Amino acid sequence: MKLTTEQRQEIEFREQDIVAFHEGLFGFPNLKRFVLVREAEIEPFIWLLGVDEPYCALPVMDPRPTFPDFRPRPDPASIERLGLDSIEQALILVVVLVPKDGTAITANLLAPIVVNPELMIGTQMILSDSRHRAKEPLPLAASAG
């Protein structure tokens, strides 16, 4: 399968590469199917690209290498709905905000995206743990500011 991004870049993917978000994502409740697009030039960031609306490309990242203390504790029912036995089995991503004004790049640690990589289903959840913030500065971005 192929889709063309807003920047006219063609992305090829297979049907089994699609992650289904039955409830959509915050801000995009009608978009249910996404693919993860990795580009070496922007690592550790990954694009979460809308299959049905390729204009929707969210930069995401695995927060654990950058925020080693990040240990989300979602409610057990959320984990069970994804078909997981524990959060350790999940692919965890957070949405990254790159402001155009040059201020600090931040990660939304309060609302991680949790994916079952075997079933390719995911959800975005709000954590009740107040240690996590919606706009947590990335350490390199914070020191550069």
C-alpha cells in the first residue's frame, strides 16, 4: 500500500503495519488507522502518520531512553483491552511538540500512546500519576534554551 504525505513524499507500507486506534487519538477522534514511519535523519523521533488522512503526521518517540524514570502505570483494564498481560509488553510512545518559535521541545508524558505490537492495536491514555506532565522539556532541548 502507498500513501502520499502533505509534503508529497510517498510512503509504502503493508496492511499489517497499520496500528488501529479504535477510540482515535486526542485531538483526532475520527482518525483510527496510523503507521509508524522511521527516518534515520530524525531519530529518536518517529512519525505517526494517519493512513486515511496523511496530512496528520505526529512526531512521537519512545520516552524511556530520554526519561529513564518514566514508568507509566495505566489502569489494568486499559492494558487488558489491548490484549496485554503487562505494560512491559507494550510499545510506548509520547507525542512530541516542536514549537515554531524556537522554545523548548517537549514531550507529552501525561498522555502516552500504548500499542500492542503483536495485535497492532493502540490507545492513548491519560495517566493519573501527577509526576508526569503534558509538556515535559526534552533534556537536550532544555539545555539548549
